[in-house]
Amino acid sequence: MPGAPTTSKEKQLAWLGVSLWAIGCLIGSFFLFWMFIVTPAMTDYFGEILFAQVIAAMFAIPACLVYMTVPWIVDRFDPEPWWALAMAFLWGALAAAGFSGFINTMMGTLGYAIAGKGGGDFFGAVISAPLVEEAFKGMAVLGMFWFMRREFDGVVDGMIYGVFAALGFAMTENVLYYSSAIAKGNIAGTGAGEFTFQFVMRGILKPWGHPLYTAMIGLGVGLARESTKGWVKWVAPITGYFIGVFFHALWNFTAVLSGWTGIPLVFLLLIMYFIVLILFMSMVIWLVAREGKTLRKNLEDEVLMGNMTKEDLDLICSPFGRLKGRLRKGAKGHRMVMVGVRLGMAKWHAARAMKGQKQTISIQSIVPLRQELIALRQELYGR
């Protein structure tokens, strides 16, 4: 939470977190290099596969950029800094995708050796992939929770980080799936049918699969951030993880079963997917509205103290407050809304800490933020 000086402990935690993030991304990139470059180079179709990867990236990356606007729009009140979102996204695209690809390949190979092709498909897709992929994507959320706590307020933030990590992961995975389909079509001379199916299924009908799974982890970690109860801090993240794993495994199992039986069961599961997605988006909207109510509750006394007016409070607690502030008063109007939001968040953190008899750096943020808010109001309104 901006407004208070960064402590030595915070700096040490942040540097440790960034270091672990960089190491994870570097190792994950090595695994991806092996999958995307080294493995194809061992075949007789290296050029065709590289060409397919370029075409696949041209479809996967722009689509991902479009999808990223959704969580950015949803995060209305206290948006996460761009660098934090970039870290979550890159962790998903490089570290989570790289480690998961390597481990899933090993587990699939083991399953194949033990139980044949069917066993390999089942063990790799239904058992290994959900457990491993959600664990590595979820590390982005846990990393922000442990090492960058100032940038992690609660449930909404946890879900936003989870979605960005999952979008990065899905982008890399889509390049892999799309390129495989394109290369197979070109080499076998069967055309673009397989690629068209993959793009429609993964890029159009079900682009929110991975974000939905990992958002469950973000929800659990966010509840842990908000709660003052010790057991919630352990149970909520673990529960969120296994809910995400369950949905992930259910989808993969249906896909594998469709391959075994020749019956397109995946399309039946799409109906349930859309229902769950609608319920999920409704919950997100409710959580964002809840965040606005929390802000109002923690800022109402600022009106009574004369630090802001009722109109200021309404502006700060509006889902479009930042935009309205900029349109009305330019950059300083936007800044006033942001400072007001951060003041409300700091007071919320402080109240939670006192309730749980904990310490929080947010207490030190309240006075500086309040003083900045008063100064901005004087500059804008002369009062």
C-alpha cells in the first residue's frame, strides 16, 4: 500500500521474491526452448514446425492481448501496478508453462510405459496436468501474497493475479497446440481442419478455461489475505487450489473420454462450462461491488472530519471514479481518486489488523495519504 515508507524487511522480501521469480522464469524458458526448438530440431520437419509456430503465435498472442483487457476493466477501484501484472503474466507464460510442460511430458511417458497409450493420455492429461499446472500458475498468486503484500489487498486482487498468470500460461500453451495442429496438417496434407478445431475450441469457445481454474486459487489466497482467522489462511488457499484442479481435471477427462469413445462429449461439457463462467463473472461483479462498499465504509468518517465532501466520497467509491476524476479535473483529479481509494484500503487493512491483533504497515500509510488527499483537494477546489 503506497503512502508509507518501505521497510527494510519489505525490501528484502521483495528482492527475494523478484530473484525467485527470475530464476523460475529462466528455468522455465529453458524447458520451453527445449520443447519449441530442440525437440523439433531432432526431426526431419524442423522448418515446417518452426513455420507453424510463427503462424500459431500470430493467432495466440493478439487474442491473449484482447482477453487481458477484461480483468483490467474489472479491477475498477485499486488497479494493480502494471509491473505486478506483467510479473504474474510472464510467470504463467514462461515458468508455469515450462515447468508444467516438462513434468507433464515425463508423467505422460511414465503412464504410457505402464499402461500403454490410453494410460499415458489419462495419467498425463487428467492426473498430472491439473495438479501440476494449477500448482505452478498458483505460485504467481502466492508469490504476490508473500513477497509483494503491499500490492495484494484481498479477494479481487488475488483473482486478478490468478487470471493474468493463467492468460500467460494459456498463450504459450495455445502456441504449442496450434503449431502442432498446423504442422500435422501441412506434413500429412490433411489441411487446416485440426487447427481450425483447436482455434475455435481454445481461442473462441473456451478461452477462459485456465483463468477460471487459477482464479479459484486467487479467490482462496485472497480470502486468506482478508481473514483474521489462522485456519482460514491455510484452508482457503488449499481449497481454492483443489477446486481449480477439479474443474481442470473434469474438462481434461471429458476430452480424453471423447477421444476414446469417438463421442464429442466435450461439447456437452461446454454447456456446463458456460454456466459456471456466467456464475463466476457474476461473483466477480459482486466482489467488485463489495470492494466499493468497503471503501465507502472506511471513508465515511473522512467526510465527518471535513477531509472530503459527500460528492468526493461518491466519486472515489464509483466504479468509474478514476475516469470521472480525469475527465473533470485532469491528472490531479485522477490522482485524488487514487489517493482516496488507497486511504480507504489502508484504513481497511488497519482495521483488520487491529481485529486480529496483528501489525500492519498500512497504519503508517493513513496519515500521509490523508494529508495528500487534503492537499490535492485544496489545489483542485481551493478548499
